[in-house]
Amino acid sequence: MSDTVFYHSGPIVTGRVVRLMPGYAREMKVGQPALVVVLAAATVGRLIGRAILSVLQAGTRGGAPRRWRELRKAPEFLVTPLRLRDGAGRLCEVEIHGHLPQSALEPSDHIQITVTRQKDRTMPPKVERIVNITTGQLLRPRIPTLWSHIGPALLLQAFLGLSLFGVVAAAYATTR
């Protein structure tokens, strides 16, 4: 007899882990408008940085900047399907987006999870938070964001570029 798999719509599900299925990679979407603004501002910041470095360093060169094509390609994150049996005995499936420690969940662990629906209603709900009642652990899977994908160096360059643009605009406004 095969069990029917349910997708819980409620925000909190309590049950026992039946099985963690093998994980797979899923690509996240990157919004092009935000990427264009950051790259344009970072180009100005990079030019300022290169000018300063060329004065301070004679002939040494840093790493190559990341190109549009590299940044446009979205980062991948791990998706691990999780099956659990809820308090009513129904088999439920949810998805864990991001990484968890290897020994965080074991079969038969008693867990309480907070889930949210995904945009695609045919997909299982996404786990936001896991409380492993058996071990007393609170787990929050983390996936990459647009800002972690872009990286701190490029964001710093963008901030520098926007700051320079603001200074030039303020100077221009005071001369008028």
C-alpha cells in the first residue's frame, strides 16, 4: 500500500522525519534592473579605485572584475525534499532550501517546521524554520541572495561610485 503525499498549507507542521531525500541544485533568479544599477555604480567606483591604486602601486594588478555574464548567471542553491509523518499520520512533503548540518535531521526525529507556499503551487511548501524537538536544535536553512551573489567587493565599489556621483551632483547644484 502506497501512502499519498500531502502538501501542508498551514504555517506550522509537527511530525516525525520519515526520510530526507537526495538534494539537488536549483538556480535562483537574478533581477536585471538591480544588477544594472549596481554594476553601473560599481564601474565608477572601480575606476576611482584603479586611479588610486595606480598612484600607490607601480605595476601590480589585482584580480579581474566579474563580468556581466558571470553575474547574470544565477547562483544555485541546494534543495532537499523532506518527508515527514504529521500528527494525523499523513505523509507530508516539504522542501528545505539551503544547507543544513549533516546530522541536523535523522529519521524518526520529532520536528516542528514553519512552512510557506512557493510561487509555483505545484511545488511542495518551503521550510522557513525547523525546530528539532528530539535534539533541541533550532535550524534555519539559508540560501544565497542577490546581494551575497554580487559580493561585498562589488557592493563597496558601487557605494563608492554612488557617493562620487552624489558629491558631483551636490557640487554642481551649489554652483547654479
